[in-house]
Amino acid sequence: MTDADSILDGRILVVAFEGWNDAGEAASGAVKTLKEQLDVVPVAEVDPELYFDFQFNRPVVEEEDGRRRLVWPSAIVYGPAIPGRVPEDLADDAELSVTGDNAGNIFLLVGTEPSRSWRSFTAEIIDVALAADVGAIVFLGAMLADVPHTRPISVFASSENATVRAQLGVERSTYEGPVGILSALAEGAEDVGIPTIMIWASVPHYVHNAPSPKAVLALIDKLEEMVDVTIPRGSLVEEAGAWEAGIDALAADDEEMAAYIQQLEQARDTVDSPEASGEAIAQEFERYLRRRDGKDGRDGGTAGRAPDDPRRG
């Protein structure tokens, strides 16, 4: 690849895991949305016996063809049914399937974050990516954060790869601390020459128990921006609106929650204000954090715990 080539031209693997990296089921929801709309088939699946603790990630029973069957936690790689084929952008099809010059080059990995043997798991997935001639990997994640549901979902992109940073204008993470499986896979990919990028969405922590279609939508928007595809939104826009309206209704009946959300809105608006200086932003957040530390925690059970950081992976 030359510097003139786009890092995201060619075969791309889009990755998300349920669990620690998936606040509001946003990352896994985005990849599952792609899976529903792309013409993909399974190309590899890990052995759940090797990587999962079934007392932590239990199998579930489902009805299938008149039989009750167990579905085991796993991770599956999907690839194009016809690699390289570009779907036709027909009038009656344009809103139903992913289109664009790169639509036939998208691979997907979705599943449950493994409980054990991460290095072996990483090696197995990287072998699959190399065999499929994947040219880049995009990791999707979602974190719980001190953000208001009434504002656009914040999306943070980073990369350890200098070429990716130069081409896409993203940052290099400076985070140090605990990480998830995404970081292990990203390091494994970079070690064998596959460039990677992380895309994380921020999910309001005070609604952490509910799926967040608004965050799914934000991840899809960012992915579409970076990859030469057009991704149908389906019912996501309506679902995101209903999600926001539902939280508004809850806040209308809870003065403390409403006041807390207003504080988050003020902090977010200060950061987004075009006239805000870096010093003013820092001072505002210091004041906000002091106010928050003085409260007994209107945080849905996350008091005393730092929110998941997008740089953790």
C-alpha cells in the first residue's frame, strides 16, 4: 500500500463484542445492523469451550423449528457471500441494503467477549483475517460516560497506526490502564501489519440498563463517514427518537434526575461552544466534577467507578 491509497480501501473487518466494550449494546447493535443488511455468510467460528466461562456467559435456550436448542456464547466472523460484488443501487433496493464501492469487501466479527485465553483467541482471529486478506480492521466500542441523552452522541476515534492517523485525521490514544479484548486484537493485528482504528461512542450512564439506538446510530454514522459505503438506517432514527423521548418522560417525573441532566447539558454545551477556550473548558469541567463529587451519586449505580474510557479498548 502506498501513502496515496486509502487505508480503508479494500477488505475491511468490522469488530464488536457484547460485554465490557458494549455499553447500551451500541457496538454489537451496529455490527448486527450491518449483518442484517449485508449479504454475508459465516466463515469462521471459535470453539466456545476454549474461550468462555459458561457460569459467567451462560448458554441460552431458544425455540428453533419446533425444537428447543441451546445457543452457546461464541464469536463468529462473517464474510461476503460473493466477495467484491457491489450491490446494485436500485430504487426499490437502495434503502434496504448497504451500497457503495466497498460494500462487497466488508467482513464482520461479532460475539461475546471471551472469558479466558485472550492471546490464543487473538491469534485465532488474526489468522482468519490474514487468510481472508483483510486490509484493515475497524473496532467498535461503547462506553458509559457523563454525557446527556439530549445532545448528539459523542464519538471518539483513535489509532496506534501512524498512516491511519495521517489519512483519517484521528488521534493516538494516551490512555494507560485496564483494557478489553478490542485492545488485544488491535495489538495483534498491528503486529502482523494490519492497520486498525478504534471508534467509541459515549452512552449516558444514567440509562445504562437500556439498549441505546441513538448510540448505534452514531457509530453507524461514523463508520459510513470513514468507509466508502452507504448504510441504511432502517427504523433506527425513529427508535432513537423514542429512546430519547422515553428518558425525557422519566426525567419529567424526577426533579433530581432532571437537574442532573441539566448539569450535564451545561457542561457539554460549554465544551461545544465555538468561543470556549481550552482554559475555560477545563475550569468548567473542574467545577462540574466538584459538584458531582459533592453529590450522593445520581449515577445509576456507577458512583465511585470511572466510566469506561474509549481508549481502553
